[in-house]
Amino acid sequence: MNGLSKKFETLFENHRAKNALLHMAVSKQTNLPTFNLATTSLRHLNKWFDRLDEINQGIYRGHGNYYSDPATIGLVNKTGHPPTLTPAGLRFLSHKKTLYNDPAKAEYQLIKTLYFSDYEHSPEVQDVLEAKQKHMLKVLEQFSPSQSCRLFLSQPDLLVIAELIASFPGAVPRLVNLPPHDLLDLAGLGENGFKKLCSGQGFLPGLARLCRRIGCDYTRGQERRLHYIINMALISIAKNIPHNKAVPLVIPSPFSNLLTEIDVYKLHSFYTSDIVIWFDGTSYQTSSSIAPQVTPRAVSAIRPLSIQLQTGTPSGTGIASSNDNKRKRRRAAKPTKTTIIIDQIASERSEDFIESNVLSTQYGPQLVRVGHRVGEILSLPDGLVPGADFYVINDVDQPIEFIEIKSISGNPPVDVSLTRAEYLRACRCAGEKIPYRIFLVNLPNGHIYELSDFASEISIANLSDVIQFTIRVG
């Protein structure tokens, strides 16, 4: 451990950081700012729900921080007799039934309630909340985008270190730039290991005390630091999205020092459905209300489409020398391209929309939904997986029709990508004369388009009809 101890000591080479350590060595108390909303007795969100529920029912379990912990951040008014929940406390408690075992979403609702719901906190509570938010921003301002940043997302113990050394000038930037294997070694120390990291002779004065302080918090609600940062970022993004409009995803500073667009895209659905983020084939897009907000449409309102096979290869228009003036002309602007949205939440909402407004009326109990369901990966009697979001059965439970839903971010023409399962199912349907329909749902305006004879049309295509493949490598 000695090598790791010395590497940790190098984080404090700045003379101001050394002075801060020296001050810690002679100080009676070790007070370091933190953005963690957890406390010793309430480090897990389920405990917060239980504590608030007990207080709301007039139950008291008799320990000193029973009321003070939730009161510190404005969930309990402990000055009353008996203490009662504040409006913010009641609001957060209302999520217990649905979010009790979902800490990421529960933390989102807690932060949204405390910071962004216009509840009037006492001056003391407001000071605590603002101090935590400012310290979180101070920590992130010292980060810089790097490969090692990914480890702070997968190993939130490292955020505890960053949180508690942020007041030592230069320490966080040096921490972030440590080699990944050193960061992983630090993450593997655990509470007791960190407390002993720089103990003994030969270390900077105050460093052993700092390590003991970090060790006390190292495995106590560390994931809540990560939830705090991500949720603050998501709410900041949501605040800048125009209502009912999709816009390019932008990670605001200083969150962009830690989180990339890919991170936010992958993580957002674990925390909230307030916003939806998808990749449209070119860039990441986001909307605060992407679900189609339209009245249910009759089947006759669906707009028919047909496949337009891109046969042949591009051909030139002549020959020109390397310095010909034609080569200096600006290229014509590319036409607006509509692309398929790749996002679990958005695609599931489109399936919900089509199911309730179109398919349920047409097929009733004969309709079987498998999209975003376990049945999507189970084989049917013919040996293939469904390869579609819905299928229709007859009186003897045999599939007689298949239906796929695609979400798009504009009006046709549109490039449609198929999975292998979808393509094989369409070809099987063509061979057995079974309908395979595709519905396209334009999310921003709720328009619905249908390819009613997709199976027979796609089955006659060959490689010369395809101008581009999309593949994933890795």
C-alpha cells in the first residue's frame, strides 16, 4: 500500500494544499464541505421514506437525529409539537409507493422537490441546500474530460474522495489525471483501507487525518453522490428544453467536465421520464415531452407509404481537370433527413400510442404485444422469434399477422433500419403470405404512416437495392 499512499500524497503538492493540510493537522475539528445529502442514519433512500412515514404517523423512535437529519434539508419542521412534515416532506413521501426500491429515481424526485419545486425553506435549510449545490459545482469545475472520468461513474467511491479534497487547491485535477489502475486501487481500499492509507511517519502533516475523514464516508451512501450529480445535470438540461420541441442535447458546464452525451443518453432513463434522449443517426436529441400529444386517430387517418428501392449505383456527369472552375462551386445542400429514433422510452411510447389508438380497436384480444417484453426473445412455433412488436393470433393461437412500430423524428421519406429478427420474420411472412405491417410514428406531431405490404416488398430486394448498411462492431 505504501506506493499507493505516496501517489495519493502527490495530490497535495501545491503549496496552498500543503498549508491546508497543516491547518487540518492542528485544528480541533475536521470540517470539510460536502454535497452529499445522506447522513449517518439516513444514507439510503428507503430509510428516508420510512423515517418520513413514521413522523407523518406520529411515531418517534428516540434518537438524537431522528428529526434533525430530515429537518436539515427541509423535509421536517422540528419546531412544532409534535414535529411534522413540511410540504416538501409530504411531496417526497408521496413517492414512497412507486419509488421505494428505486434509489436513482427517488433521488431525482428528492432533488427536484428540494431545489426546483418552489417550496419556501427556512433560511437555515436554504443555506444548507445552496452550500451543497455550490460545492458540487466547485468539485466538477476542477474535473477535466478524460478517459479516467468514466471510472468516477462506475466507481462512485472516487466521488467521495473528490468531494472531500476539493478544498485543497490542485488536488482534484491531479486525482482525475491519475492512471486508471491507480484510481481502481483507491476504489478498492474500502473504508478501513482508506483510513490507514497514509498513517505512520513520513507523510505530510494532516494527511493521515484527512484519510481517516475520507474513510468514514467512503462506503456510506457513495452512490448518492453520483445520483446527485446526474440528477442535477438532467434537471438543468430539462429546464432549457422548449415545451413540446426536440432540440440537440447539450450538457451544461460544469457537468460536461464529467458527463458526456453518451453517458447522459445511457443513464437518463434510469432516473426520470421527464425528458427523453435519443440518437437520430447523426446527433443526440432531447425533448421534455416527446410522447405524441394528439387526439386518438381513426384508422382512416393513417397515411399509406410504399418502399422506394434505391436501385443502381451513382454515376458521374463527365470529366473535369483538377483546376476546373466546376470543382470550386459549393456543393448543393443536403436534403433534410428523417431518421429512426433509437431510444427505449420513446419507442415504447410509440408502441403504446399505436396499440391504444389503432390496434386494440382492430384486433381486440387477438392482439399479442411482445415489443419491450420478455416474449420478444422467445421463439414461436415456427422456430423464429416474433421479429415484430405485435402479432395477431387466430382461434387456435397461430400468428396470422405481424406488426412493427418505428419512431421517427420527421416526415417521410425515411431510412428504416431492420434488425436481423425483423428481416427474417418479414421474409418468412412473404413466403407464407402472412401480412407484415410497419407503422411509423412521427413523435413531435403524432402523425402515423403505414407500410401495409412490407413483407412482400422487402422480400424481393437484394444487395444491389441497398445503399448503406449500419453495423455495430465491438
